[in-house]
Amino acid sequence: PPPPPPPPPPGPPSTPKPKESQCDCLSPLVSTSTKWRFNFVDSSNVNDRTVFIFSLGLDAAAKPLPLSHRVGSCANQTVDGVTLSLNPTFKSAVRDIKVYNYEGSILSGTKVSYTDFGVSVALPDMLYTDSLPSGAFYTFEYQLDAASWTETTTFPCRSSEYEPALPACDYQLHGWQTAKGRPDVVLEDTRDNLYAGCCPNGVVQFCHQQILPTGCNPRLSDTPFRLEFIGNGTSGTVTTLNFMLRSVAIGQQLGEPDCSGTDVKQVKLYVNQAAVDFMGTVTVGQKTVAATRGSDADGHYITIPTNLANGGADTRISMSFDGVGGDGAVAVCGDVVGSYRVCNYVLLGSQGGSGFQCCAEGDVPVAMGSSTIN
């Protein structure tokens, strides 16, 4: 009989499995396992938005510990996204999220999604522990609809698993393991090894002057007034900024003392130092008033006597600056809150007494971005 046919040639080697999703990831505590930190920076009521600012950077003093529950390390992990805890009731309150690189330029290509944990922001490119200059950080700006959430002392998240007694929110960092001694090299899966992602859990606490005892109530949400920018004009060397002090309805009081019936005796408007020297005429309604200049630890300000009673009609405030130059409004109000250029302000008043029992703090924007989340 003829000899048997030769055996078939061996098939191609089996291809490695694709990298598993981040459902399989190392999830230790941020504070003990990675050099990255997500920190609260600032929050403010800005017109119809409540704005929260966070930073993503590296802790130069961090000494990550080895993991005990699984093989792997997130000490020098990359980061390509952050998920911040969010109470699902307030999902529709999120109007805009922006991310800025360490040079202050807005990132294009970020993607926002929602999970059972919270609101996720995916970055267009991975960040490496060796890609940030010392002390640099990325900035995350969350804008909420003030009609749904006005409180600036905490974000509308679920109760923190790690710090339930504090104003705090949990978060997750998303990224991948890197080669030992090579934080710029992501570990690639092989036929024998599938490397889990990194999704360490952290907690961000809100330490804000508005939750510290100050002798007066600084919560804007407790005060039935808001300062709104309505435009500016230029005539020759004189720039005029126009604001409106409006009466608004408020909800449940959160701070003490009660400011639901306060008046506004003065408006303290913080401006650029150069603008103080150029201040000219200030009018409240149709009357010229004697505004004064001053400075404190927070900066340079102009104090405007208003004497507006509780429930009073909306009142126009106009301020002229001779020779301030530049973009008039931004030349006067140059503070930065995320994508906004603002003037900080304080509404000083009382409820049936002398002194200032109410000192609501806010920011009035004179220039802003316009993108929203659909």
C-alpha cells in the first residue's frame, strides 16, 4: 500500500488575547498605591452655574506600597481617565466638563460618560508619571446647573465610603501598569501574561472657607441677592462696567445665621490691582455714590455702598475706569475660575440689625466659554 500522507503543517501560533477591559483592574487606595492625586481646588457660584475645580497631579513625596492582594503595581501607572462619584439624581445637572493641560490649554477630544459609580472623563491621551514637570498639574472644571445644585461646599456625590462623616467624594483613577523602572512603557499583554489595568480608589475632601466659622454667613445660596454682569462700553479712554444686583428666590437655609431676609448694605468687588488706581465714577441706580478702595489678604477691592433693602427692586451698578486699557472687562476682572474670567464679590448685609451678619461670597463672570454636554 502507498505510504500514509505526511502530517499537515503546524498551524499559526495562537494570537494573544486582547487586553482585558478595566473591569479587571487593580483597585487599591490611591493614597498608598500610586503617585497620582486628584485634589479639590476651588468652587464658586458663577451666574447660572455652580463650578468646581479639581487638579490632577503627582505627589512628589509619595512612597507607594507593594500590593498585597494581587500581583502587579500601580506606583507608576499611567492615567487616561478619572471617574468622580455622582449621585444619579443629579446626572442632568452636569452641564459642562473641561480639562486643561498643565500649560492652561483646553484639551480637545475628552469624552464624558456615566457609570454606576459616577461621571467619567476619558482623556484623549495617556498621562505618564514622567510626562509632567515638577509641580505641574492638569485642571478639571465641572459646571453644574445652579437651578439643580447651588451648594459650593461639596459636590453632589454619593456619601463617601472612606470619609462618610466629612464633606468628601470618592473617585477612581483609570490607567495601566508600566514596566519596572520605565514609567514611559506600558506593560503589553503576552500569550502567558495579561496585565490588569489600574483603577485605584481615592477620596477628595472639600476644605473651603465657606464651611469654616467666620462670624457671618458666607453662603451665596442662603442670600436672596446675586450680582450679574450686563455689559461694558468704552468711550475714549474710559471703560464702564455695568452690573445688576438682583433679588432672587432661595431655598432651604444651610448656614448660620439666617440670611433669608438680609439687606445688602455694601458690595465688595475684588478687581485687578491696576484697575483700583483707574477707578472713576460709581453709580447705584441713578445716584453717584462714594465708593472706597482697599485691600486685604484676598486682593484689592472696591467697596460700593448700596443700602438695598430685602425684596428691593433690581438695581443697576455702573463703574467707570479711566485709562485701564486692554479688554475693558477682563482688564478689571481678571480672576480665573476654570474657563471664566471673573470678579470675586462679597454682599455685606444684615437681617434687622447693624453690622454684617451676612457676607455672601460669589463670582461674577465677565467672559466665559460656551460648550455644553449634550
